[in-house]
Amino acid sequence: MTHAPATTPRLPVDLVTGFLGSGKTTLINAVLRDSAFAGAMVIVNEFGEVGLDHLLISSADDQVLLLDSGCLCCAASGTLRDTLIDLFARRASGSVPAFDRIIVETSGLAHPAPMVASLLGDSALVPRCQLSQVLTLVDAGNGPSTLDRYAEARRQVAFADRLVISKTDTAGASQIEALRQRLAGINAHAPIALWRQGESPAHLFEAPEAAPHGRGADAAAWLRGPLRPQYADGSSEPDAHGSAFRQITTHVLPIAGAVDWATYAAWTQALASRFGPRLLRCKGLLALGDGAAPWAVQGVQGYFAPPRRLPAWPGGAPAGFLVCIGESIGRDELDAVVSPASSSPSTSERPSP
């Protein structure tokens, strides 16, 4: 009697999406601290010239894979596919620890459609893994205005299998309920959960039953092939990311030496006052105060959170910098506010990938 060959179980893949500043890295940190995710492999897709999110993630290096300045957003990109194929090969050879699920943190500007399509239909991926869910975070405080301004944010909501309202301490109960109703209007199929820092995220990764994978309002049109490039506006725009995407640029400002607290306060006040919500994201590492240890600084649409002290400089050598992701903001404008950067060696400026 012959026996059918044993099949290897397909591993679940969770796509964590959400607009810039929605709390994805905070959620990933919580995942990596939770014993329920001990067998998970996390892929971090950092948007911009400097991969910073992995420096803020509290985990052993062998559980986190950084796609340094990779692009997981456009239909023509094979980055995720190639990364997953390579990851499975390394798992088979023993060069990475065994893992039983994969969690992908996408760029804050990523369009989920190409990734969903790859996981659902790519012949090299389907035998190895399966899409568990698209989990989209929406900031309770900035979520409504972000949805108003950015089609990318609405698309992320439309593709979600589960919606998570994050940073619930930044909004009142009536605001959260209004946001819940708005999200349900965009995507009636996805359950909506509330989550805040300090809570276990385990329940957020229990795959919703019959996850629709893109059945939200208008999502089916985005999935029907051929896939449109991200941010396409319906015109014959030849640029792979369209004109709207070109307005969002990443600038890396090197900050040499220590920065006193008064100067840092003046910087953040000036950035918030001058650019407001156009400064989509500002994050970096600075030597604040005595300069003995680095501080992680983060801002979202003009709001800056209290800096967080880190135990040591990554790599051992102090190297302060700010990464600013903005809408129609020039490098010269930033240099005028953050003055030490203008006297430091300039890094290249380019449209975000």
C-alpha cells in the first residue's frame, strides 16, 4: 500500500498596515514581548533612507528581518515575494531559527493590493504560506483627518480583514465611536477592535472567520487585474507611483553632538507650528541632555511624543539623526528649523520609494 506524501503545513502570514504614525511599530514591539508569539518571524519594511524601526524594536535580531529601504507598495515590486522565498530557503537550511508564522509590518504608505494578490495567487508562495489577515491600524486621534486627506489610508482600511483603532487614549469615547462608524462605512466586513500600548495584542492575531481579503468598499476593483500602480489617479501617468506620491518625500537630517533640552523643545515647537499635519512623520535618535545615551524621538502630523531613552547607541558609536517624511516639504525648509543639520554633511534627498 502506498502512502500519500506528507505535506508541510502552510504558514500563516499577517500583514500589518496603517498610515504613517498609526502605531504599527508599537504593536510589533508588543508582539515581540508576548510569549504567544515566540515562534513568529517579523519582517519590518522601513519607509525612507534610514531603517529606523528595527532599532526601536525590542527583540533578538534573529526574530526580526529588516527590508532596509525596501518598497512593499507597488504592483511591479517583487520585494515581498523574493524575501519570503529567501526566508523559507534559509529556514530549510537552518540559517535562521524555525518559525511558525510570519508577521509583515508594511510601510505606512503601502497599498495592500499587490501584497494580498501575491499571497493569494503566487505559485511560489501559495504552497508555503497563506494570508491569515490584513490588520490595519487607525490612529484614534489623527485617524479622521488622515482618512479625509489620504486615499492611501482609505485603501488600507478597505483592504482590512481586521481594523484596529490605536492610541485610544488620545480621543474621547464619542470620537472613537464616530471613527468606528466611519470605518464601518468604508469596510463593513472587518471587525473593529480597540488597542492601546500596554495591552496584549494576542487577540488581534486570531484570524477573523472567512477573512474577506479585500472585500471592502471598492477593494474588489483594486484587486481585479491588472493591478494599478499605487497612487495612480486614473490618468496615463507613467511614473510607477503617480504624482501624488512624488509630493511625499523623505529627508534625513544628521544631528552631530548633543542637543540640549531647550533646543529640542524649540525644534519640535517650530516643526509643529510651521508644517503641522504636512509633517506626516518625524522620528530619529538624538543625544539629548548629557549625550551619554540616545533618545528615540517621534512625531506624527505635528504632534511630538515624549522622547524615550534607549540603553545604548546601535552599533556603539553616537550618530544622531532625524528622518522627516513630509508632504511638499523641502529640505531647505527643514534645515532652517533644525539648524545643526544644515551645517552637517548633507545626505541625499530623494522621493520616497
